Amino acid sequence: LRHFMTKVDEAAAAAMAIAEETPEQQTVTDLDAEETPESILLSAMTGDDQATRNERELVTPWLKFVWESYRTVLEILRSNSKLEPLYQETASKAFGFCVKYKRGTEMRRLCELLRNHLASLSKFQPREAAAAGLPPDGLAMHLEVRYAQLNAAADLELWQEAYRTIEDIHTLSATLKKPPRAAMQQNYYARL
């Protein structure tokens, strides 16, 4: 799964690099005509410039694919307690994706997805959770994911999601027997 996610990220970065090429760097078939009749007609009809069209044609499909990949990997990993570190790593990468490409809608969906995963985990009673093979520090891992979620929501200025995340952190902190690490608490109070 790590290899898959690495390849997906590389492909999205390559698409972004191609889309960011300046018009002078792109191959020109007719040296006398700087703009083709098709590009003039398209710009007149849509009001978009060539860079916006390139981004829509090249980058957007890759961004959709990357988002779907993160979502699918998180769905696969949510029920396997042995892969919780990979779940945490994937969630952190998904937050990084949302921040890097300024994807507010995907960030909201990711937050809701993680909330649903935690809700399905908390349906078990503590004894049943131990019998199901959930490690005792599973909630601590979810708490660390929530701290990363808070940072990403604040970076994207999604204040409603940040507030919901703060509520999640408070609930998880009350559930845990041991307090979170000092650095995480410091960041939590700084974001308040």
C-alpha cells in the first residue's frame, strides 16, 4: 500500500509539473501562429486562459484519483488493528494532500470519514474491543490523527472542521486513561 500511495503522489506531482509549464516551453506546431484558432475560440467562449484549461484537463483527473486512492486505502485499513501505523501514516498523507493542493471539500470529507471510522470503533465495549484484537493504544493513535487533522484544518482555515476536531480531541482525551504527549497538548492549546 505504501508503494501504491508513493506512485500515486508521484504521478500527481508529474501532472502538476506538466500543467505548470509555460506556453513557451510547450511544443509549438506552427511558429507563425502564437495561438491556434481553437485556443482563441475556447478562450472567448469560456473566459479561461490556457493555464486554467491545462490544469482542468491534466491535473484535476489526477487529483481525483489521488483523493480516491487515499479514501480507499483508509477504508481498507480501518478494520485491521495490525495496520494502525499505516492507517495513521495514510491519514497524515491525506491531510498533507488537502493542504498542499488547497482541497477544502476533500478535507471536510476526510474529517467525516475519520469520524465515522472512530464511531464504528467505539461501538465496541472495552472488553469486546480487547477480544476483537484492538490494541489498547488504538484510541491514542486516533488521538494523534486528530491532532494532525486539527493542524490541517487550521492551515486551510476550515474553522468549523477545526472546532469539530477540537471536540473530538476533547472526547478522546477524556476516554483515554493516560494523558497525551506534552508536545501534542501544547499544539492543541495553541490552536484553540
